[in-house]
Amino acid sequence: MLDVQKVKQRIAELRKLPGIASKPLSEILEENGFTRRDFLKWSGTMAVALGLPASFAPVVAEAAEVSDRLPVIWLHLAECTGCSESLLRTDAPTIDNLIFNYINLEYHDTIMAAAGWQAEQNFEEAVKKFKGRYILCVEGGVPTKDNGDFLTIGPEAETGLEKVRRTAKDAKAIISVGTCSSFGGIQAAYPNPTGAVGVHKVVNKQVINVPGCPPSDRNIVGTIMYVILFGQLPAVDNFNRPKFAYGLRIHDLCERRGHFDAGEFVEEFGSQEAMNGFCLYKVGCKGPYTFNNCSRERFNQHTSWPVQAGHGCIGCSEPDFWDSMAPYEEPLANHKFESVSADATADKVGITILTIAGVAIAAHAAISAIKNPKE
Amino acid sequence: MKFLKVLGNYLGGIEFSAGYRWQHWIRAISIFALVATGFYIANPYITFGTPSATPTRFLQANIREWHIIFGFAMIGAVLYKTIYFFFFPEAKYERKSILDAFNIKVALQQIGYYLLVSKHPHTKGVYNPLQFWAYTMLYVFFYGIIITGLALYAEVYHQGLGGALYPFAKWVESICGGLAYVRLWHHIFMWLIIIVVFIHIYMAVYNAVFGKNGGMDAIFSGMKWEKEGEEH
């Protein structure tokens, strides 16, 4: 059971640690035009997103206020920065965005003010200064082929492989943000020329995977908040994804689920069925195989998500999804195998074997009829 | 009837018990029902053009329900047959087939019989080596489709049996590399079973045509007949 006392104790411990913000969060919020009421509203939403009872809302607020005591180091490996985009680029400076700026984000390539040698120095200092205390967020896969030479970062040409191993060693918690750092992502797709893998394959510590291409900002912030709130890693499923976000399939909570059960399917995009809001299964929705909370949390401040917009889920939070979920706009029954000589669907192979067997049987039966088997 | 006359002495006996015959036909009907409903689930070939006026249309849900009903019927039949093979006293003739299974000479003679160049070999058990290995593979496919099927089931039905199987489902998912691959294997095992069933039906008909001993009837009546001195 969740213990409010335990969480409060944890926050009290954190309060004793030195923060990095020049002034308390409440003042920063006020200066930026957010009322205390806005802040508590966000806290309530966050508590629910984490699967906590509403009574936890004030505790989440407290956790956010002390979150600057927990430094976060964010590494960019082989990736597109889409996950950072999901986290940061919203249509207005949202309150979670603001808070993320004011948690102790010690190092983040794309959004930090420092550049060049100065950025490098920030990184090295953060790793040293917060040894054993920082939360490491990794965005992007880790190329491992040829000693990881496919990805080098910074003036020393350090490989991503070395950098993530070195940084992970002294991290309090490691969070893989996005499918690339969780499972390798697009660069790990067949034939995976760079030998890209997820972070958990190259470090020997527990890694929390927050996959998605990109994962929603709720899932990223939620996981970080969980670590801050409880001082431990969240409960995870078989692929190390937090259960609060990845416990159910897209399909289980889908707004079009009624149409699925009713047998009402969109046959092609732009059709009358599509206008009726029918189920997108036949135009390739992979919701039935995908564990995520998009159908509940959606994206961009709960505005919309792919299925609402009329395109099926492509299964982006599943391991190996570039290969396992293709083709994206056809049902999985049309899945193609990757093989050396030919691509064929299971059905085609099956029908081919069946045809050969049928022809062979007909020939065998005909010959047997003329020349009876020996008795 | 005028065309009937004495045609030598036949030995007769119960080859297939009632339980055996029931499980065979439950399995057979289930396979056909599961293939039909399974193809619908994979790619729904019946759809509606207009939304239902009242939310009481459950075509996919109904077809899925039948898939599950026949699925569990097939699981029951497969389990019964497995226990029968290993433990039932009357299955000793099936078990004796293992003695021939590794006998290459018998296997080659069996192939020769099908190629119409040699006589049917005398076997110690009821199955010749080719048949024995074909059925062994069929059971590998059965258990493959059952394991992946139960994993898919547990992800849809989280209560009761599904809930009890949930940790098992997660284990299967980890091994396969995600639910999409579990489904893919389920689909591949289906094709393998279809191919075995297709050849099985041909072989049964073939033996009925050329065996001329009412071989096909055994799976209905249980009775096996063989001319004295011609036992296989």
C-alpha cells in the first residue's frame, strides 16, 4: 500500500539537501503568472497520472517544490531529439515545462544555455558534484558495433557507448526516455548496421524504460516525479516499463473500442467509415499489441493522439516496433518477414506450401490410381 | 445384399475408444472453426458500412467469443490426447510406435510404399515412423499455438483465468519479444497445423481407398478390421 508518511519523510529528507534554484518554486511560479491554484491543479493531474489517490495531490506539490534537490543529467545519443520535443515544445509554456526547467536539470544538450567547451565542463562537474545522487535520463540508442565508433560526441570524440557507461556508473536512477534508448529504436531496425541497442544492454544497472516515439510528456515527467516522490524506482512490467503508464494496452482504453467489438472497421482512409469514426484495426492500428496510456493521457496537454486524429497506433512503445509492427497501415496479418531471398507474408508462404502439397497429392493420387500400391 | 459374399477371415477389435473418437472430432471441428474465426480476427473480412443505431452490435466480440470457446475445446482435446498417449493402458499400441520411430529401414520402406515401389512395412505399434514424427510435430505446433493463444487471451481478459495466466502471458511475451510477435507465432503455428491437417486428410483417404479394410471407419465406430495374415 502507498504510504503518505513514507513519502513525506522522503520529502523532508530532500528538503535538507541544498537546492540549486536561487529562490523557492512558489516565487518562481508567481513571477511567471501561475497562481498557487494552477500549481495544485497540475499536482492533482500528476498524482492521477501516476495512479495515486487524489489525496496525494498536496504531496506531489511538495515533491515538485523540492525537486531542485535532485539533479538530472540528460544524455543525447543516437536519436532525433523528438523525446525532448515531446517534453518541452508545447504550444504555451505549460506549468510542467516550467517545473522541468526548474528541477535541477544539470545537463541537457539541446536546451542548456552553455555550448562547446563550457557545456563539456558543465557535464563533467555535474557528474562529479552529484556523484551517486543524479537521475540519468538517456535519449537515443547506443551503437555498439566497432566499439561504438558510429556515434561520437564532443571535442574528445568520446563514443556514446563510453559516455553512457561512465555516466550510468554513478547515477542514482537511470531512465531511458524514448524507444531508442529503451530498445534501440529506428537505428536498431533491420538490418541494424550500427549494432544499436537499448541502454539496459550496455549498463549493468536497472534501467527504467519509458518508450514511445516519442513518449508523452506525462510519462517522462511522471517517471522522474515517481523517483523523486518515493526515492525508488517505479514498479515495472516485463520490459522494464513503469506499470502506471504501460500497464494496459492502447486497445484496452481506446475510444474506438466499441466499434472494434461491433465489427465496424475503417476500410480505407477518407472513406465514409472513417468519417463515422470506426475502428482503425484494418488500416493498421497496432493498439491491440501495444502497451501505453496514449488512449487515456493523449499528447500535447491532453489535446489529441494518433487514433483520435484518424491514424492507427504504430506500436511505438513496443520493443523492435519498426520491424514487428510493419506494415503500419495494414493489419499485422500482412506482416512481411525479413529474409535474405524474399519478403513474403505468412499467408503467402502457407498458401504456397499448401498449393505444392495439393499438386503433389493430386499427382500422387493419380499415379497410385493407375499403379496401385503394393499390398 | 447380392454383392456381398465371404471374403476370407477378418480380425476385428476396438482400435479407438469412445473418448479417443470424441477428442479427435472435437479437435477436428475446433481446428476448422478456429481457422475461420482466426482469419476474421487477423483481418476482419465482414464489416459494416454504417454505425449501429443502438450499441448492441457485437460482431467482432461474438466471433472472438467463438474463437475462445473452440480454443478451449481444442485445449481440452489436446490435453486429453496427451495424457491418453502417455498414461492410458489402451494407448500401449501407440506407445509401441516409438520402437519403430528410430528404425530407418522401416521408415525407408514406408517411403517406398508411398512411392509405390515396396510393400507396406510391418510395424510394432499403430503408427509408422513417418506418421509418428508427423504427429509429434503436430503436437509441437498444438502446444505452440496453445501457449501463444493463452498469452493473447490473458492480455484481453484480465479477470479469472486470464488474471491467473497473466504472469505466464508476460513470460511468453518476453520470450517472443512483444505481443506482436506472440500473435505472429500464433498465426504461423496455425499455418503449420493447416498443412499437417491437409496432408493427414489425404493420407486417411488414401489408406481408405487402397487399404480396403474400412480404415477410415475406425475413427467413427472405433472398429479396426484386418485380414488374417495381413496385419501391418
